[in-house]
Amino acid sequence: MIRRTVRSDRGASALRSGGQGEGKLTGTARTGSATTGTIDGFVDGSYLSFVIAWSDGSRGRYIGSRGADGRLGGVSTDLTHPSSQATWYTTWTF
């Protein structure tokens, strides 16, 4: 099990990935509160895209890539309110 932290404009969310095979990215997500979510997405080279379906009913799309510094970063979008976006990045390198 891989445990990683993703920082966002709107606070930190800890991600725990359950699987990464054949380009598939799945797992669970947790914020600082009791809110949890399921992760479903994919990785293609240095590009990744995933959706987190949060337990409160909201869904966020996270799109990003691996930068020259080895960290992942990108933009997240609230799928219910597409004008609501935030940047995100990882605290670890690949």
C-alpha cells in the first residue's frame, strides 16, 4: 500500500493508493476530517488523470504530470461546479 500526501490550494488531502498496474490508478483518499473518497484514474508516462468520488457526494477531477523536479502537480476541478478549480502538488518525488 502506498501512502502519499497531496497539497492543494484548499488544504491537504492524504491519498492512499490501492493499485497501480497497467496504467490504472485506484485507491482511497482522505482529508483531514472524516471525509473519504475513492480514486479511479490512470497514468500514461508522466501524465495522470483521476477522479475522487468523495463520501459527501462531491466529485473532483485531478489532472497533472510529473515535473522536472520529480514531483507531481496539476489542476483539480469540482465536477459539480466546474468553475471551482485549485492547483495541487505532491510532497514527494518519483
